Amino acid sequence: GFLTAMRQEVTRAHKGWALDSVTLHNDVLKQIKEEITTPPAEGVYIYGLYLDGAGWDRRNGRLTESTPKVLFTALPIVHMFAISLSDSKDTKLYTCPVYKKPRRTDLTYVTVIFLRTNQPPDHWILRGVALLCDIK
């Protein structure tokens, strides 16, 4: 849907890129929704995602252990963009699944977002960390 269309638009904008060799990538920004006033030069901004099973360190922009008795943590703005597969990114990233609802099934799965971390990705996989679009 929406993210596939964005990927197609970026592919068309770059001469020599083939749609098959383009993948989605992202950066989690430090700004909140109200601080963003202009669209990105390329890609889209996404907000309203909640971390389940982990916390977010705004200062350093990475995953942290969740605060006791806090079930969900709001994630700041995410800048989603497309890159060529030849432009590989940082490997110290947790590939975090995004679901529409707290009930995680293949029917509510949306995509993945890459989150920076100091821990190995297996640490967050064992904690069941995921992003949710809706926490109700």
C-alpha cells in the first residue's frame, strides 16, 4: 500500500535503480510531531507508533529496557525512505516488526522498522519487542 507506493516513487526518482533492488529503511528522529513543519526531501515521516516490550532512549536514539509498570512507550517520528540494496546500512540494528494491534498475527503485521541498539538483536527478540500502531 502506502509504503510500497513511496518505494516506487523513490525508485522512479533515481535513474538506474530497479524496483527489485530497492528496500525500505528508516531513521528514528529526535523530534516530536509538532516540531516537524516540512516534508522530507525523500521518503515519508511516520508517527503514532508504540514500543511494546522495550523503552526508547530519546537522547541517544536507541532501544533500552522498559520502565517497570510501563506497558507501551511512544516512539518519536520515524523517517521512512528507500535505499538501493548496494547501499548497505549499519548492522547494529534490531529488525522490529510493526503490527496494527496488540494481538500479533500475520493478519495484523505491517512491516519492519530498524531500531538502533547497544544489545545484540537476539536480546530484543527474546523479549518479544514489537511496534504497535494501536494499543487498544
